[in-house]
Amino acid sequence: MSDTWVAVLSGGLSHEREVSLRSGRRLSAALRSAGLTVDEWDADANLVGRLRDARRPDAVIVALHGGEGENGAVQNVLEMLLVPYVGTDPRACRRAWDKPTAKAELARAGLATPDWVVLPHSTFRELGAQGVLDAMVERLGLPLMLKPDQGGSALGAQVVRAAAELPAAMVGALAYGDTVLAERFVPGVEVAVTVIDGPDGPQALPAVEIVAENGIYDYTARYTAGLTTFHAPARLDPATAAAVGELAVTAHRLLGLRDVSRTDAIVDADGGVQFLEVNVSPGLTETSLLPMAVEAAGRTLGDVFAGLVDRALARDAGR
């Protein structure tokens, strides 16, 4: 393992660049502590040339958040260049990246998820914003959660509790994409469950419970120390803890995800577990949820990802 050379891809040009750079730095330090040789590479115009070099890394880990790092674009490039990498393949990345697609696939399989509608910006422009917003409230009720249909880190996500708040919230969500996902807001205990592939298949790590100071786990609450309290493992009874773990593993399998994923869910007032979304490149910063889950499982970030590097190399050897 000490001879294995890994390139950690971070940065990029998405709205989540700074978070990605923080994830890349932390992951690189963890991998070095596990005995790997690590370089941190930005996902820029030099990347393809570096990967074509005769002396290129043994494997790549994609620590990009948002955009090309999660929608399958970078993964497609890695596959075209026959570079082993940790993470989900391009087609499954695309399914998970598009939140309505992921929700629809899991709903068809019988999993619970808050009711939703998806509306592109053009619909408001062509059919009249107020009429469409009124219909949205009639269909889903209030409060609502608005978010871009793609993207991460809760950028553009807002809870709307009164109809008068809808226009401004819609503008905020559309600032990060051309289409808005509006879903019924479900109060309850918010949890995040990391899934790691291993010799016996995908395994759920202990759920992390999220208690945001302002009640909403938005971008500021995610990346500002002290604004959110975390409990790892989550304060759930054994049956509910098992249910959230099963949901995450089921989402991982149904969407065809690989190596690592993180599912966000809500435990509602009746104890039911509802799927919110899934992330194929979870954050690895000091306030991110995956490292908390790894620690709660009695493992280290370096060892977990070193094991995933081994899996990527084994896949490449069998190709």
C-alpha cells in the first residue's frame, strides 16, 4: 500500500469549489497517514494531460462537489482514459445528481419520499409566475422546501412557510439552476447515513443526527462551526436506526452507486423514514457528516478510503 500513488481531485469550477478544496485537503492528509503517496490536483485544463502522462497515478479519488464532479462528467473522462478511480460510474452519477430522478426511482420501488413537483424557470415565464405558484401551494400545501433540482451543499435551498415568501425563495433557488424542485416539508429528525462498499456488499455506517440552530440545515449551517449540533450515532431507537440504515443501503443499490454514498433522510413524527436525496461525493471537511459517521463506526477516514482505493485497483485489474 505504501507504494500506491493516489491523486485526489478537488476544486473545480462549481459553486462548491471552496468546500471541495477543504474536502480534498482533509482526505489527502488522511490517506497519507494511512501510508499512501498522495497528490492534490485541481480539476482544471491540465487534468487530461496529467492523466495521459506515462507516469500517472495508480488511482484517482474524486473529491469534487457539484457540477462535473457529481454529474458523471469527470468520471466519463476517467473511464475514457482507463484511469482507475474511487466512486460511482457516470450513468449512476447522473441518476443520483438529478434529485427528481432519484426520488422517482426510489418512489417506484416503494420507498417513502416527500411529495414533490419539478418546474423549470421557463414554466413561470410562459404561464405566469403567480398562477403557477398558487397551483404549487394548492398541490403540496405549506410549508414547502424549495431547492435546485441539481447541486449540493444546500445551495439555494429554502423552507417557505407562507405564500408571500414564495417569489423570493423561487428566485433564490433559480440562482443555482434553471429548474426548481418543490417538495412538501416534513418536520422531524434529520439524519445522514453513509454507505461504504466492502467485501460483503454495501454497509451503512451509524447515522448522524443533524440539529441546526435555526432549524434548517442550509449552506451556512453546514459549513460554519457552531451553528449545528451533530449526534453520531443519531439518537434513534434500535428499530429506527436499522430502518434508516436499510433505506440508505437500498438507495445505494437501487441507483447503482459504488464505493461510497451518503443518503439524507427525515424521521417523521410517526417514526417513518423518508428519503430526501443522495450524494455520490459526500463532503469530507471538518464539519462534514461522512467523517463523523466513520469515527462513530470506530474507523478512520484514511483506512476507509485506502480500502476503497484497493477496490478500484482490483476492478481495474479485472478489466
